[in-house]
Amino acid sequence: MRVKHSKFDELRIQVVEEALERGNIALTARNHGLSPYSLYNWMKQYRDEVEPTMGKKKDLDKFNNPQTTEEWKEKYEQATKLIGEKELEIAVLRDLVKKKHPHIQWKWPENGS
């Protein structure tokens, strides 16, 4: 019987970790089919065990997935380029609609909204 109890404790600890990572206890409880009050009690019970290990996991994640400013700049440039391409595509499509179907022109929303 002790083995089942320890597995259940491990499950509780995983749910508590997830709730602490998300920062939303009610949502985590709902996703696992639990009462929020039960999860609050579990958090009181296991917080001392979970928080130190979470700090170590976050440190390891930072080491494994470094996000430098240059990587962010590259992502920003890619996103800006993609937005420009999409704006150009929208402008071309609007021109086509105006030329081929002038009666639809009045239905087209102004300023993209």
C-alpha cells in the first residue's frame, strides 16, 4: 500500500508544480478534474518540496535554451518581414477586387477593420 501512496504523492507534486508554473490554480484544478480547494490544500502541503526543485529546473532551462538579444533581433526582423509581405499581399488582393468587382468595393472595410 505504501507504493500507491508514494505514486499519488508524486502526482500531487506534479500538479502543484504545474499550478505554480502557470500561476492559475483554478485553471490547473479544472484541467485535472480537481476541486480548487483540494489543490490549494496540496499547495500548502507540498510547496516547501516543490519550490526548491522548480528553481533548479528554471536554471537548467535557461542554460539549455539561451535567448540572446541577437536571437531576439533575428526573430523580430523575420516577423517584420513577414508582416510586410502580408500587407503587400492584402494590398494586391484589394486592388484585384476593386478592378474585377467594382460593385463589391463599397462593402470592403476601411483601414483593415
